[in-house]
Amino acid sequence: MRLEQIVIDSNDPSRLVRFWAEMLGAEPVNREHGWAHVAPAGGVRMSFQPVPERKDVKNRLHLDFEVDDIEAAVVKAVNLGASREGLIVTDEQGSFQVMRDPEGNEFCFVH
């Protein structure tokens, strides 16, 4: 068994795929029936499926993205439509910053 893709519910998959494509340096792909995906080199494909309901509660799963510079990654993400949650946290594992993509899905930058 291997992980093929991560699927994220979205109210606007074509908008969300553009955000993630810019963040990951890959091309957005819009598909039939409102689906979209981005397949970054060396990474797992992220697919976005259209759903009518909005996200109302905290994710049960979130993605961590390793970056060289958390603050630079935050600036880029915010300029593309993400929002920052709180401050950078540092513990025995390293540092991380909780973020939300343009539809409110949580993810973290880690270093």
C-alpha cells in the first residue's frame, strides 16, 4: 500500500488549487466535475473535491510543510490568501507556525 493523494473538500477547488500550486511551485490542474489537483515534484498529489458545505470546525488531520525559513513562508502564504494562527511555537521537536489556507484548512510550516 502507498499514499496516492490527499483529498481536501473545497467550496472552490479552482481557487484553492491555485493557492497550493503557488505555494508548492507546481502547475494547477482543473478537472471534470469541478475537481482540481496539484502534483508537486517529489511530493504527494493534493486533490480538491467540490462540496457545498463550509468548513466549520478544526481539521482532524493537517499537513506539515518543512521550510528553511518559517517567517518567509508565512509572508508568502499570507500574500497568497492564507492566514496565520497565533505565533511561532518552539519545542523539543523544533519550531512550527499554524496557518489556514484561503478556505480555513489548517496546515503548519515546520523547521
